[in-house]
Amino acid sequence: MSKIKEEIRRRVPRLTMSLVMAIIFLIISSVVSQTSELPLLETEIISDVLNVASVIQTITIVITAMFLIRALFDALVLGDIVTDIIVRRLGIKEERSPKRAARDLIYIIVIILITTAIAPIIRALEANVGYWLSMFTIYAALGLIIILIYDIGRILYRIIEQRAEILADRLSKIAEQQSRNG
């Protein structure tokens, strides 16, 4: 139990700080977008598309996303701990592999929801920058989903393989008994 307490004591403050920092950077991004008409922020860096305001807004959104991803991982770990506690309290005996496959499925759903929510926000940035960041976000999410689907497939393969070995052992025992009797 002390290991779980340590994990909770470590994750809860980190989760809280990650969420607070994400909110702060989201507010900064919002303020920059509202004040992008100021002469200093309108300064062009490379072309009409890339000015100081769009660079600052892009950086703040990337930092916000990093803090949100960190908060998401901490929340998922805390969710796993809470799930383990609830399952133990209910007296349910569990196997590790099917539980991990179910957790991977939940992660896939969360990734799809987050990507669906933030892709339009990112795309609303400046023309080219928003488009490319949005595409990167979508492809990164797709890559994570493919990895998780692979993990689920591996887990299911291992479960089916174990069941097939058990069935093969039973059939070989029956065949041995048949050959001895017959």
C-alpha cells in the first residue's frame, strides 16, 4: 500500500500543476490572439503568414499541449490506481493481460477524443502553421493508436495461444487414454 500512497502523493500535485500551467499558457495564447494587432506583434518574421503573434501563439499552444499530455498521463495512472482499488474492493479476480487490453482501448478512445477536440483549434491558428500543426497532431495520434492496436493484438494473440495450448494438452491426454484403452 505504501507504493500506491507514494504514487498518489507524487502524481496528484504533478497533475494539478500541469493543469494550472496548461490553463496559464492557454490564457497567454488567448491574450496574444486578442492583441495581435499591436505593432510589435504584427512584425513579420518571414512572410505575411509568419509574424511574431503567430509564433508566440504557436509556441504557447505547443506548451499547453505538452502540459495537457503530461496531465493526461498522470490522470491515467491515477485512474489505474483507482480502478485497481475498486476491483480489489469488489473482490474481482483479474488477469493482467485482458485488463491491459481494455486499458489500451480506453487510451485509444481518449486519444481520438482529444485529437478531435484540439485539431480544429490548432487548425484555426495561422494559415500554414495551423494546417501543418494540425496534420502533425492527427498523424501523431494515428501513430499512437496503431501502437496501441498492435499491443491489443499481441495480448489477444497471447491469450488465444494459451487457450489453444490448454486445448491441445487436453486433446493429447484424451488421445493417450484412447490409445491405452484401445
